[in-house]
Amino acid sequence: AAYTWHDPGVAKQGRVLVDDRLTGIWEPAGRLLDTERYGDFSAYSLAAMVENLSRHFSVTVNATHEYNRAYLDQFDVFILKTPEHALSDTEIRAIQSWVLAGGGLFAISDHTDLMGMSTHLNALVRQFGIEFQFDATANVQHGGFDYWYDPVLGEHPISDGLGPFELMTPCSTRISKGARAVLTVEHSMAT
């Protein structure tokens, strides 16, 4: 067990920043269901993720602020999800510097480089040995959506307390340069 153990790092305070500035209308985090917003467009968002995270952590959804070190240093984790718009070179350098100083980056893309999402994210994460592929994945056993199930031996502390969840046509990733997967989907195949 000691051979396979990886130090997860130092626990953080739980200040989470979620991007809504680069996302456009695709996966908004600030749109909750209410009496004026309902239906698929409101439900097909990451607002439920933000609502759930807000029960446990301090969460800020950014719709306007550009990313620089002073702004990022207020947070422990930055969730950059499905960006339709590219980060500037200055923002990329600031985020990379922040990550190298201990910030946690959670990058989420979509299938087939939809709206350039993987291209935009790869400009940022390639330095860390992660590359989103321009494909889509499906479960090889039944051809439907992929599922993540908690393995008997947890992969990483990030998976503690997670129950199974579905991934609807994600892309695969290529890992290199010492990066390692912390949530692995079994029986998945790129199409």
C-alpha cells in the first residue's frame, strides 16, 4: 500500500471559484431552477454542482473578472468548465503560476472539441501533462453513457464520499509528464 500511496497535499480552506465568464450559455453555473427558469436549458447546467458545493464550501461564481494572481489567490480551487472563449495568454500564465504555487485546478471539457472547449483548456493544462482529446467516449459494455463508480480502494481523497455518477459524452484525456488520474472511468472507449 505504501508503494501506491500518493500524498494528496495539504488540506485547503475550501474557497472555490467557478468560472461563468468563459462558458457563455453552454454550461452556466449561476442559473438555478425557479419559477421563471425551467426546462432542459436550465437543468442542463452546472448550477446543481455549484449549489451542492455551496453546502460545504465558500463558492464564488465569476461572470466578469479576468483571472490574475491577486484574484486567484483568494481561492483554493478553481473550476474552469466548458469554456467557449479562450483565456488570454496573461490569464493562462497567471493560472499556471497559481497552480504551481498550490492552487487546485478542476478543468472540465466536453466531447469532440465542442465550441473549441478542449482547445481552450489544452492551452492551459498541457503544461501539467493533461491533454483533452477531440473525441467522445461511451461505455463499451452497453454503448450508453459512462459511469464512475467508487473503487474498493479509493483512488484519491477527492473521491471520498462520492457516489456513482454519470458522464454524458465526455472526451477522453491523455496523461503525461508525471500527471496522474484521480477519478478513472472503467469500461470506457473513445468513439
